[in-house]
Amino acid sequence: QIRPALPTPKPWISQIHAYVPGKSKGHDGRPLTKLSANENPLGTSPAALAARAEAAAPALYPDPDSNALRAALGQLHGIPAARIVMGTGSDEILHIAAQAYAGPGDEIIYVRYGFSVYDIAARRCGATPVVAPDADYGTDVDALLALVNEKTRVVFVANPNNPTGSFLPRGEIARLHAALPSDVLLVLDQAYGEYVSPEDEDGAMALAQSAGNVLVTRTFSKIYGLAGERLGWGTGAPHIIDALNRIRGPFNLSNSAQAMGLAAVADQSFVEASRLHNLATRQAFVAELEQLSNHGIRPLPSEANFVLILFEGNLTAETVYNGLMEIGYITRWLPNQGLPHGLRITIGSKAQMDEIAAEIRRLAQ
Ligand code: PMP
């Protein structure tokens, strides 16, 4: 047999479209106000920033198990630290969850307009991604369940979902879980979970503690304002945490990440201020946009720190994307995610959102 001239990636690796992050610059390379990656407009807790200086020396390896941080998270959420696994961002948890439970010949289900990493995570381990139809851009539990078969190993649901902002209420999450076979891992991705109003809480965290097949993932990248430090975590039954701990990166959270994460968890006043800022600013922004419905402009209901706006009339999402760049903002236009008519805008400051709403109104008229 003739060997190939070069190392050849596995065929399923060659089929992956690499993740496309939200941009921070305009077409001409000009830096713009970035509302394209759902980062926290309030920045980072001052206590977390101060903790950076106190972190263990960079010459030393970090605590491989992030013990102090897991203990703090466990205390905050009322769950045993042993049921928590840390990841280099929640992206790492999503990838290792797919890898631990699925491989070639297996299927991983997620909904259309779901978070783009699910496709990469499924393909990376050689499994087949199976995409369920949405229900007006939201997650359709029945459509997901209809695709479950004996090959199904993992189901990914983001709640709230990115990029749509859609949210499944507690009853729907419970119904999905109850109907899934117990050997299918249900990953409930709560990257935006802290933005959800307490009265709308979806029960995912409790389900991850009581069920044997649920993994909840969370991140410090959004409400905690630590996207650049790469901290995420997952919680679920001990056997799930054990499997993920076997394959995660051995020192996957840096010294500075662990120190800043610990201080950030202790500063819940920053988290609450971020949540309240987001809620008020998002509601006002959506109310402004709803006045433009006669121009085919439709902001989708969102429980997250962004809004997906659909442009279904004469004004196109591309025109608005370019127009907002002209006035200094980079947002997320989504033609590559099947949403050429969709523009996702992170909730920034009140002044920024007012300026953006005014510009969209101007472009529509
Ligand atoms: N899940 C969802 C739904 C997201 O939107 C994101 C961030 N874009 C992530 C997970 C991953 O975030 P991180 O790796 O920064 O924790």
C-alpha cells in the first residue's frame, strides 16, 4: 500500500467549518465598539481585576483541579464541589462531553440556529450531527424528540439559545428530559443562564443534580465579564463529572483565571448589577425596535444579553450591519448560520443601544 505524502486529517475533521468569532474591527481594519460577541458592557468586577495581581506565580503550574474555585461555585449554587468540572471556557466542556459519550456511528442532536460549537463538537469526535427544525427560531422539543433513535448519544440545548435568544420554560425542559432515553446525555448549555429572571428559572441546575443523564454547562465569559480568561464549568452526576475529568486538559485553568474567577464568584453584587443593567437596557431596546414592525423589523424575544433582529422587509440585515459599522459599531450578521436576514446585537450601554436603535430607525425610513 502506498502511504500518502502528507499526514491526512480524519475525513470528519476535514468537514468541519472552523468557529467564526465575532469580529472587533471594521472592513478597513478600524477598531469598532464591539457588540458582536455577547461580552459584558460593564467589564469585569473590580474585585476580580484586583485578584489578578494576587494570583499564583506564572512560573508555577496552576492547581490542576481548581479546588478553591469549585468549592466557591458549589457553595454559591448549593451543589457539591465533587459534582463540578472546570473547563477552559464552557467550550471545552461541550467538546469533552461530546467526546466522552459519542464517536463514529453515533448521532448528536441539536436544534437549527443552535450554538455553532455543537456542530464542531459533534464532528470533532466523529459523530454525526443531526439538526432538528426550529419553531419560529425557538427550540421545538417535539422536533428534537422525533429525531431520537438508538444511535442518539447526546442532545445539546442552549437555554437561552445563541444566536436566537430563545428560551425554553421549565416545563419544556422537564418534558424533554422525561421523554429522552436515560442513556442519552442531555447537555443544557446555560452560558446565558444568569441573565434569566429568577422567576423564569428553567430548573436545569436541579435536574443535573437529580438525574443521571444531564450535564449543565455555565461560563464566566458573559455575566462575569471574564471571556478573556477562559473559564467555564459543568455540573452533573458524579459518573459524568468523572468521565469529563479523565479527558479535560490537565491544567486547564490558568493561575490568573482561577484567582479572578474566585473573586468574581465572591462579588455577586457585580453579577446582579450586570443582570439588571441587561434586563432594563434590553427591554428598552426591544421596545424601540418593536415600533418598526411595519418596516418588517422583528426583534426576537430574548432572555439573554443580546437580541437577534430579523429584517423581513425592504431594509436588509446586511445594510444595517454595514450602516452600524459606519457609525462605529460591530455587530454580528449571520449569513453563514442560515440567517442572512438576522443581525445579533449584544446589549451594550443604554446610550449605545439608543444610538443603534435611532440608526436602524433612520435606515428604515
Ligand atoms: N454556549 C453558548 C450558547 C455560547 O453562546 C457560548 C459563547 N459564545 C459558549 C457556550 C462558550 O463560551 P465560553 O467558551 O467562552 O465559555
